[in-house]
Amino acid sequence: MTFNRERFLLSLLGAIFAFQAAVFVFGIVTCTRLGGIKACPDIGDYYNNTFNVMIATTLALLTANKRDG
């Protein structure tokens, strides 16, 4: 069985999105328990910055795979 790089990278991208959603839900629930948006005013910015690099890297690898192949 050969290693399918494109399929692996797409699976990795899907896992990143699933993990991103789980962390965001956890953050929202925790902030709600601590007092709402006043307790965590920058949660959206942290959420956005934390995962942009992971997604960009995976998409870059996927694009490089398409160009090479």
C-alpha cells in the first residue's frame, strides 16, 4: 500500500478544523461560566490567531503537493 500524501493532508486539515471547533466551544463555555464576554473579551482574536498558522501550513503543503505532482 502506497502513502497518499494528499489524502493525509486533507485528513490533517479536517482534524485541525474539528480540534479548532472543540477548543472554541470549550473557550466559550468557560468564559460563559466566568462571566460572559467581560471575562474573556479577546477570545475571538486568540481563537483566530492560534489556528491560522496550522491551517495555512497544511494548505501550503497541500498546494506544494499539487504543484510537484
